Amino acid sequence: MFRSISACPDLSQPVPTVEAERDIVSVLIDFKFVRGCLRKYVTKMDGTPVQLRGMSLYCSDDSYLGSKFWNAETMQQLKCAWNSNVVRIPLIIDDEGYAKNPDVEYQKVVTAIEAAISTGVYIIVDWHAFSDRLDIAVPFFKNISKLYGQYPHVLYEAYNEPSWADSWTNLTAYHTAIINAVRANDPDNIIIVGQPHQESPESFNFEPGFEPALHTNHSDMIL
């Protein structure tokens, strides 16, 4: 249950708040509620399928100038003016990101999560890396899940774009380590896992050897 829900007082016709969907962080598998499953649905606790809809903010690394929007004002605008019930924050690992500036980048994540909780929206914490950095990914997710695992707002995206992994065999060990780190503190909230060959539907034809989770298919588009 949400600890704090804020309204949208500046709109003449406010959109429904996330409070109506506060218990959707479950996934329906064979009519039982567990954490997630390929080809199944995110649902409310009564089994009704629902959709998380929202925006991904831009990268945390200051060289991208994206983290200036990681605040409560942005969350409120996306919720009330854009009808979003989820916001995704991509924590950059490479370049000038978390691997080089862990304390600064970690605080940005904490600030964004606190803003999401106070605003009443879900937040996807995205490990936005392009190389295998399990050595720092495991303690990061362990710390975040310890701090915020009791809040249903938080979803964990274990890897944005695992381009280094050319098969599920290579990727399963990584995802298993992240899942175990999160589950040590948070037994319930959704974990999102990326695919090998992320732009290929063939990635969905294999059942990986770890607990059910939501799977993403990453596509890059040039408009």
C-alpha cells in the first residue's frame, strides 16, 4: 500500500491516481499471484490485467544533462499532465556514471525514488550498462532493495541492454545474481530482465533458468 499519494490540483479533470492501482505489482501465472512470468500479465490482486504506462527519463550521467529532471516536480507533471503511473530512471554505469562516481550517482537514484514515493507513482530503477559489471551491480541492487524493498513503488530493471550476452547461457548467471541480491531484502516487487540479442523476438523463445520475472525486448529506433 502506498505510504503517500498526492493529487493533481492544477488540472480541471485530474487523471486517476496510482492509488487505484496500488496493488498491481503482482503477476498472474496460472491464476496464482507471483512475481512475474513470460507471456503473462501484470495484474491487480483481483487478477485484472493492467498496464504500467509512463516515460523513461534521460540518463543520470551529468554529461547527458538528464538527471536535472530526476525530481518530484517532474514526477508530478508526468503523473498529472501525461497520465503516467510509472517513471523509469536509467542509471548510467559507464562514461562518467556510477562506476566512476558511485556516491553522486547513487544519491540521484535515492532522490528519484523518494520523489516517486511522495508523488505516488511507480519507479523502474534501470541498471543502464553496456558491459558486464556484476561486481558493482550486485551491491547496488542489494542496497536499493534494502532501503526501499518495503515500498511497492519500486521495480528493478537488472540490465537495460545486455549487448555483451549473446545467449541465455551467458546472461542467466548475471540475472540470477541480481535476483538473489534483491530477493534477500524484497520478496515481492517486480524484477525486470533484459534479453540477449535484445532486438530479436527469438529471445523470448527460451525459458531461462531463474525465477519468473518480467522480460523486456529492447529496440532502438531512428525517427
